[in-house]
Amino acid sequence: MISETAQVPKRFLLVSVSTADAPAATRVRVWRKLRSLGAMYLQQSVCLLPDREGVRRQVARLLASVRADGGTARQLTVDIAADTEYAELVREFNAERDGEYGEVVERAPDLLKELERETARGNATYAEVEESEADLERFEKWLAKIAARDYFDAPGGTAARGAVERCRAALAAFEDAAIAAQAGTHPATDTEQSSLPASATLRAVE
């Protein structure tokens, strides 16, 4: 997550973009970029972002490319004087991030259920491990993207990180079962695993 709140706690970037005279691809690119930054739209073509160094650089590059494509773009810096107004803006930003975190929490159990089903079928195989690793990687990348635009530490992040960590732990156990199945043994206990040299584990995976 971005943690520059102490530097500019009440300053925001007001970004206005018009792509009416630009190619359609520019319009899509602008929308995707601003959404990826976590922009909060105030009205069509006008959005708000926390004033952070990294955000400023990315917005500046985006606006320059919009102008080069024939569109119009402007960035203004806005200081929020009233504490209540600032608190409301933070609440709105956090609500958007919590919604995204909530989707992670909602979908993560699907991976856990899949691992449970394959375990119950006795189908702990290397192919299943690879497939589940790809699913876990998607969750981790998704979570990282949300965290990168979580400027104010939205409370929903804790549950989302916990959900992904449970998936990671379940996959590790499933991989142990796959290794044991390939070797024709039972999964080792934590104590037994810790006593094995790394080379032995690598040979088992190979």
C-alpha cells in the first residue's frame, strides 16, 4: 500500500480529462489507468486522487499522452482545509477499496474448496499443484494491485490478506500431499519436514 499520508495528509489531485477528440483506444487507456490508480470519480471525466509523488508522476505521464493524442487534460492540486471534508473523502476512498477487498474474500474460498475436493478424491498430483499455484498467483497479484491503491489503509485489507494467506497455507499442505503420493509415503509432520535437507525435498518434487 502507499504510505505517504504523513507528508501530504490533506492534499489531492483533481484530474480532468476529455478524450472526445482522441482515438477510442485513448479513452479506454485513460479509464483503465485512472481506475488502476484508485481514482474516485466526482463526475464524468473528473476524478480525485491523493497527492502522492508516485501518483503525480503517473498522472503527469498519462495527461501528456492524452494531449499528444488530441485530447485535453488538466491537473489541479486541491488542499482540503476542513477536517470533516477530509475524513469524508478518506471514508469514500476506503469504501471503494473495501469493496475490492471484499471480492477477494468472497472468491478465495473457491480455491480452498477445490483443494479440499481434490484431496478427498485422492488427486493430490503435481498437475493439480501447478494449476492451484496459478490460481494463488492470480489472487496474490490481484491483492497487490488493490493494496497499491489503498492510500488510507482500508480496514477490509486485513480480511483479504488473511483469506489469501489461508489459500497459501492450504496449497502448501496440498503440495506436501502430492510429494508424499509421488514418493509412495505419507506426508511428513512439521518436525520431520524440518529435519529433511533441502536437496531431499527438491528430489521429491522432481
